[in-house]
Amino acid sequence: MELVERSPEYIRAIAPYQPGKPISELAREMGLDEGSIVKLASNENPLGLSPAAKAAIEHALSDLARYPDGNAFELKAALSRHYGVSPECLVIGNGSNDLLELAAGAFLIPGSTAVYSRHAFAVYPLATQARGAKGIVVPAINYCHDLNGIYSAIGNDTRIVFIANPNNPTGTYLSGADIEAFLGKVPSNVAVVLDEAYNEYLPHELRTDSVRWLKTHRNLIITRTFSKAYGLAGLRVGFGIMGPAVADLLNRLRQPFNVNSLALAAATAALADQEFVARSYELNRSGMAQLEAGFRGLGLQWIPSYGNFISFEVPRKNGASHAGVVYGKLLKQGVIVRPVAGYEMPDHLRVTIGTTDENNRFLVALAVAMAE
């Protein structure tokens, strides 16, 4: 027997996560100048990072010969003040993706089940399969989570429910009232992971203080990230808010020094720079309107989005999906968007909201790609 054959079958069957195409890769493939390429594939902040975060990184550079603070004291203290929770309720991760994996590792075992929606974030099934558990996929309604269907799918063997709000890649949103009602029905021995990676992009009137639900729902785990509105995607830092007992459990699994010193310093400074977050929000709102108007002018349909991206439908040709063809034509013009066929959305492409110029560049390239 070969060594790899001794790995569990459920591990060998995993299809690795496919990230958005990097600028450098497209430049090599197409012989393009990197400076001419517009990347709108990975839901990154077009403003970059805040000046405060950049200054914090520069200050931390001189101490890189030492290990980072494994307990993330300063960042936890800042988050504690910002969200009004005890530091014991916080778990810091290598991106919020790390928190999703930690939750799966803490609760899932071979033979157990995790429940999540169709078209939901790809890490949910990956984290589930990596533990030998079974994923129960609940059909979506108009690309949105069906909370009644998700509740009905919970069985005696269910350990985790994953809910993304807003959801990636659809951008759909569930009201706070609907989620709170759902939490009131879920058995207390089933963990509910509420993935709020795009929370800062929600219109203010739609935002809900989900943290307050922790007082009455000890099975709730809220995950957030500094990769999106805070502009720190390259540093990989996220956090989870949950009850102290659950946080203690996840911290037992967490790798020592899982978040590096630069990320800790930058995140602490970024959290304090809410003016930058507000600018990121406003740019996203105007950019979303710009792309929606562009789609309208091209006669294209899209899924209304509450994140910093939008998925639009590419009309079929001769009964066959044409999204892959349009994606390829955009690449040739130096514009990178995200195919989402792997999310069972073969007729859609997802585009991140960029700057005004980047959005315009994409719309011009899209018009060319659709006309060819």
C-alpha cells in the first residue's frame, strides 16, 4: 500500500479551494504588464489598508526576530472595548477562515453532520469533509439561505450549522429578526457559526447587533475578518466572538502563534481607524450602483448584493453556459473576475467592487467580451 493510500478516503477526496487568479499569474500567462491588470476577483478592498495600519506595521518591523504574542493581548483588548465583550469571549485566527476550521475541528467527528446552504462559502464543505463528517446541503431560495429548510435538515447527528450573512458568492442577506428567530429554534447542543465577513458593508439600517445574541444563545459563534473592509487580506487576521467556554475549546485547537506580529499590530490599529472603514463603505456603495447601472445598460441580470462584490448572469448561447467564455475574454483584456461554477452557479460571474476607474475598466471590457 502506498503511503498516500493510508490517508483517510475523505481526505483524499477533497477538492482543494481555488482562490482568485493572482495578477502575477495572469501576467505570465497572457504576457501582460502587471500594472495594466485589474483584479476584481477576491473581494479585496480597493482602497488598500488604512494609514494607521501601515504605520503600525512599520513600527512592528523592528521586533520581527521575536515570536508574536500568542494570546493577542492588545488586539483582544481593542476588540473587547469595540464590541463590549470580555476578552475571554474572543478567539483570534489566521483570517476568519481559521475560525471556521477551528469550529469544525472542535465539534465535527466522522459520522456527524454539518448543515449549510447551497451556494454558500466553499470552506464550509471543505472543513466538514476534512473531519470525515457529512455535509447536508439545503436548497437555496432565490440564491438566499432558506432558514426553515436549514432548521428542518438538523438531525440528531448534526453538530454545526454554517450561516453566512451576507453570503459569498451570492451577496444575499438575512434580516436580524430572521436569524434571531432561527437561533431560538436550533437545539442548544448544535453550534451555529454565523459568518459575518462582510458585515461592515451592510447598509446601516440593516445592521444588527448580533453580539448581543450571545447572552441567550451559548451555541452561537460569530466570525469576523480584517481582510475585507479593513483592507488586511494579505496579513490574514480574523476573530471569533462566542461564549467563554466555547472560546476556551477553540483555543485548545488553535495553533500557537497562529497570527503574526505584523497582522496583530495592523489589526489593532485598523480597528481604531473607523474613518477608513467608513470611506471603504461609501466607496463600495457608489461602486455597487455604478456596476448595477452598467449591467442594466448591457441588459444583464444580477443578484442584489449586500457585500463588496456582485454576481451577474451571463446569458447562455445555444443552450450552453457562456460564462466561462466571457471570463476568458475578460482575462485577455487584463481584467480578472471570479468564475463561480463551483458554487453551482455555472451561468454567473462574480466581480468585486473596485475604484470608479477599475469598475469602468471592467464594464468596458465586459461590453467587448459580450459583443464578441
